[in-house]
Amino acid sequence: MVIIANAVLFIALSLFIGIHILEVVSNDKRPTLRIPKFLLPALAVAMIVFSFIPIGLIAEQTAIISPEPFTSVLASSLFEFSIGQGFVAFVCFLVIVFVARFMVKGREKGRALLFIPVFGMVLATSWSSHAGSLSNQGYIFDVIHTTSALSWTGVLLIASFFSIGEDRWHRFFQWFTPFAITMVLLLFASGFGMLTLITPEYTNSWLLSYGQWQLLKHLLFIPLVFYGFAHGFIMKKRLDDPLKYGNKRTPRFSLRMESAVLVVVFGVTAIMAEQEPPHEVAATLEFTEMSGFAMQMIATDLLPGEIVTWTASVPTILLAGAALTILIFFIYSIGTGRPFWFAPIYIALFVLTAYTAIMLGADVETANAAIFNKPTSP
């Protein structure tokens, strides 16, 4: 239930942010949009309900073992726990957004001010994150990571699912391509920062379910980057000169597929949010079961002083080459306007091939042996 609630919250918040970003963009730089009037209120209700579910479950479980009434336990959960404090701040900023929207209604210049309370909603959402609970630096990393992911996804979702015009796509890509590149760079930087804090033993974490889901998230992110490259450069070039390259299909359906992959990444992130991040894998394995996939393909245990390493071999090199080839065909398929349903097939094949290459090359060694066997440059 909590995983579903987190996934729906991420999607609703990304749509909410995407609407506010595209409202600031002039009409001639984006396709014609038809956004239902009920969408924003519906998103607000959904965000409140689904962000409250984890708090309600905590209060319910605590009330069972507590002599205090449920209302008192709920009040404590809201104002004493970080997740509750984040929810209260989130709702306050959400109310401010709607009040501000009413005040700036009909004023084009005033819409940019709405970014302040919208960003406050992101700050509140990140308050109870894994990285935020570790340090202030982790909180900053998580805010940057969340803002970048939600902004990128939100614009894609709104532009692809609520556009009705067949023109101005090339003008859309003129500003969206550098925007998306900036978001991806921020995702990389903040993601690496959070990785050093949450999962310092990255390869060792593959032995745990958290590490397996994290690896899947990273593998899904790779074709997303290539997706953006194909849209921002190859497809944009085709749209700029339709007489030369042909314009058989607008990029709407392809952008929907890119949005769908980002939604899947949100689902994986929601699953990870409900698992204990492994700061020290050997210690975590004392009270957490090892991943079933890891037991089959890496090892059945991790002793103190041992680490998971990856070693290249003929099968792993061949699989890595196959994964790279799939990405090349993937870019060509998107850039030349092939049927949009080719994309999920290529992505699934890439993730399966790359994951198999990583798991086949992974093995447990002692730390000293791993350093001794590490190849050195001549």
C-alpha cells in the first residue's frame, strides 16, 4: 500500500510541476495543450491522500500498542515525526499554490512566482527521505534529485498526453532539449552524491533487495538518457526539415513512451523508499535476507573482509557488446520515427542483457585479493 501511495504521489507531483512549468512557456514554444480544468484540483486531492497514507498507517500501528487514543497518536505522528512534519509543510505549500494561482490569474508575468511554493512542496517531500535523514548534505542532494526528476517527467507527461496540436514541436525541442540535459546532469550529480551517502558499498549492495532494485533503476536510466539524445537531436533534426527527412509521425507517441519509462523508474524508487538502505552490507545481512537473484548468481553469504567485485570474461564482454548494440538500434528507431512500440522492446532487451552481464561477472572475493588481482596500467 505504501509503495503504491509513494508511486502515485511522485506521478501526481510531477504532473503538477509540469503544468506550472509549461504555463510559463509562451504558446509559440510548445504544442497546443488542452488541460482539463479539474486536473489540478484532482492532483491536489490525490497528493494529499496518498502522501497521508504512510502517516495514517504509522499512527494506526502505533495506536494498537499505545494506551493513548488514535487522535493523540495521529497528532504526534504529524508533528513529532519527520514524515508527518513534511506532510504538514507539503499541505501548507499546496494551499499557498492555489491561493497564489487565484491572485495571479490572468497575469502572465506573475505565474513564475508560483515556482516558489511549488518548490516548497518538493522541499517538504524530501524532508523524510533516506538521504535527508542522514545529513543536511543528503537532504540537499535529495531535493536536487527530486526536483530534476519531477520537472523532467512532468513536462514530458503534460506535453505528450495533453497536447492536441501537430505543430510547434520543433520549437518545443529548442528549449526542452537544453532543459532536459540540465535536468539529467543534475540527476547524475545529485544521484552520485546520494549514492556515496546511502550505498557506499555499491557492488556489495547487489546482494540485497535494495541493491538489486537500485541496479535496475540505474539500468533503466541509461536508455532514458539515449531517449533524450534521440529526441533532442535526431528527431529534432527530422522535424526541422520535414521535406528532406519526412514527417510521417509527430513525436507525441514517442514522448509518451519516454514518460512511461520515467513512471516505471518512479515505481522502482517507491519500492526502494520502503526498504532499509545498506550502509554496511555485512552488518545488514545479519538481520536482512539476501536477494534471491543474488544467491543464485553471486554468493550465498558475505563474510567480514569480503567484497563483491566484477570481472570481465568472454560471456560478459559479449553481453556488454550486445547491450551497446541494442542501444544503437534503439536510438536509430526513435530518431527515424519507427513505431513507438519498438522502444519498450529495446529497453527490456537492454536491461535484461546488461543485468545478466553484471550478474555473471559479479563474485565475492576478499578485499586484499581483489586489490591484488586488480589490473594495473603498464
